[in-house]
Amino acid sequence: MSERANASVIPFKMEDEPEEGEIDQNPAERLHMAEAVRMAEAIVFASAEPVSEKQLAARLPDGINVALAMTELQQIYARRGVNLVRVGDAWAFRTAGDLAFLMSRDTVQQRKLSRAALEVLAIIAYHQPVTRAEIEDIRGVETSKGTLDTLLETEWVRMRGRRKTPGRPVTYGTTETFLDHFALEEIRDLPGMEELKGAGLLSGRMPSNFSIPQPPADPDALTEDEDPLTDIDLEELGLLTPRVTED
């Protein structure tokens, strides 16, 4: 075959041809997305709490792909002193992990949780939804109301619902505040058995049948054996001021 024939089959790319996988957006669409990213940045920056994608969608222009906008914003902050992190279904700005030591001198010393509280917190995190009786069955000892109250006060634990069993005991689960504090994107990011062993938190002589339960995919969704908490339940649990009825 001649050189001219060979040349005719050599592939070439036009200068304006987009790279493989590149998002095909016209200038107007790119400008629209860039403005949405700026707006999302302002919303999250101004919020004291993580902002959910649902809240962002309600405040950003119609038709904006919120997940794509947040991913773009996350990449912008990836190498900065402040990072955009995902907390469950929400987003928040946090100090970059490798710079946390700079904040230590300004951090208010918090009261450490007792061993009992840490054990209960771990059981709730891995076994949720779980009742007080189930926690006691796993620990093998009685759990005081004060321990659960302490965890509720930290806002790492919440009352989820009531178990559909006699007595309708309250079920407990973790919160987005728990995820945020322990830098977890979702509850399934909790360390597994090998990670816990590597950190020295599990004995190497564990029983052969020992296993760690898989946390739920959606910790906010009630299970089939749970009822939602009603206003009457909240009043009974002291979480809602009783309504005053007129005679």
C-alpha cells in the first residue's frame, strides 16, 4: 500500500472535538452551571448545619443537576484548607483533615464519654434500630437511663420509633451529627472487623463465629417492625410539651 493510502486511514481529531467523556455543554449551559455552583457555595458556607441536596434543589435554579454541581464544587475545594464534605445526604465545609492540628488550641475541651456510653454508642451505630433491652442483651449488663440521656444530649443518637412488640419499646439510631463528628459520609462507612482489629479495638482471639452486623443502607427509614413516633409518644417521652385542652 502506498504512503498516500496509509495516510488516508490515519485517524485525526478536530481541534474543537471534545475529549472522550467530556461533558458536551454549550457556553450558555456552562455559564448556568458555574453560577449554580457559586450559589451552592454561598448557601453551604452560610449554613451552620450541613445542607441537604433537597434544600439545595429548592434554592438553586430549576433544572440544575444538584449532584453534579456539588461534585464540581467539591473538586474546587479538594486541595484547599477547607474541604467540601458529604454528610449523609447533606453537604458542609470542614477544615482539611491534615490541618486539624491548627484548630486544636482553639477547641473547647469536651467531657469525655464514659466507657459504658461508648459501648452503647457503638452498639446503636452497628445494630440500629435497637431498643434499650436489646442493648442490654448485647452488653450483658443493665444500661442506665443516664447513659442514653447523655448520648441524646450530644445529638449523636436519636429516638427513631417504637418496636411493634408488647410494651412498644423505643428504638434508637444515629444522626447526621454523629456522621459529621466522626467524618463519615454514610453509616455504611463505619469500620469493619479487619479495620477494628488493625486499630487494636478488637482482640485477635475473638470467637470464630464473631461477626459485626452490616449497618442499614438507609438509617432514616423505619423498618417493618417499627412504628413512627406520634405526638402522643413524644409527649409521653417528654419530647413535646403536652397540649392544654380547654374545658
